[in-house]
Amino acid sequence: MIYDFSYTVEGTKLLEAVADIAFIAGQRGFFSGDSREDIAEFIRWAREFEAIHEETDWDETDYEDAIEAFTNNKLRFDLD
């Protein structure tokens, strides 16, 4: 199934979250040994992040702090 998210606000937000999560995970040296599974996990995390923050007012909440805290929490959980 091919998804074309580039023309929707929701799709753009999801792609941004996936990219940010992958970037943060890379900075932290995360690698499970299976890059395809890592990517699938980052997509799941991004969907979860977007669902949690569906009603978040990003003018009042710092997005970068929120996505970094979320990702750091996920990385600690998965590495334990």
C-alpha cells in the first residue's frame, strides 16, 4: 500500500515526527540490529506521539522539547 502524505496536514505532521524521532534516536546511538524494524518502530512511535498530541496547542507547548522527551522515554523503555 502506498501512502501519499505530502499533501495533508496530518501526513506532514506524521512525516515530521518520524524524521525527528529517527534523528533523535540516531543521535543517541540507537540501533537494534534490524534497521527495517527500527524504522517500523519509529513510525509506530510517531503515530502514538501524534495521537497523544492531537489537541496540543504548539503555540503553548514546545514541540522540540515534547518530541525529544517522548523519544527519550521510548528509547529508555526499549533498551531496558
